[in-house]
Amino acid sequence: VGAAAHPAIASASIVRCQTVDLLCTQVTSLPSGQALHFRPEPSQYVGGESYPALHNGDRVGLDCWVRGATYHGDHFWFLAVYGDGQTLYEGYLPDYFLATGSYSHWRPLIAHCS
């Protein structure tokens, strides 16, 4: 999922995706050697790890957000998408590992999941 800066969303953390009609951000803050995996629900306790394995710097599209299980003190999760050039993957990712900035920053830009 490529991304390009968009003047209406001036932020270092959230940009307009190039390949899908969503806002994108980067995976960040993962410990060295760790990977982030999509979850079928907004909880690290539900379902197994699904692929692909995401790493720091990977870009994901943000479809919408929900309140879910608290993860490192953060209870926001995003329904996100990631494309590897052949397949488009979708699932929940914890806000804790995404460079989204503060709630007050991304809340006006990204819809709540219905």
C-alpha cells in the first residue's frame, strides 16, 4: 500500500494512500526481531496470528477504528489493510504499533467502524 503526502492532512504520521482510497500510516515501535499480525477481532487474545507479518516501516491503510482490548495502555484498534502486490489483507491492528499520533489528531480523519 503506497502513500503520498496530502496537504489537507498535514501530518508526518498519516498520509493519503496511493493504491487504495484510505489514509495510511506506518507500523512502528515493534521490538527488534518482532512482527505485527492482523487479528480477526480487536484483541490480542482472539484468533491466531494471521499473515502477512508486518514490520517497522510497513505501510497500512486505515479503514476505521474501534475500542477493543487494552494493549499497552491503549484501547484503540484499527481495521487496516495491507497489500503485497498480489493479495490485499485485512484485519485489526492495535493503535499502539501504528504511527497515528494522538486520538485528537486521527479521530476527525478516520471513521468509527459501524
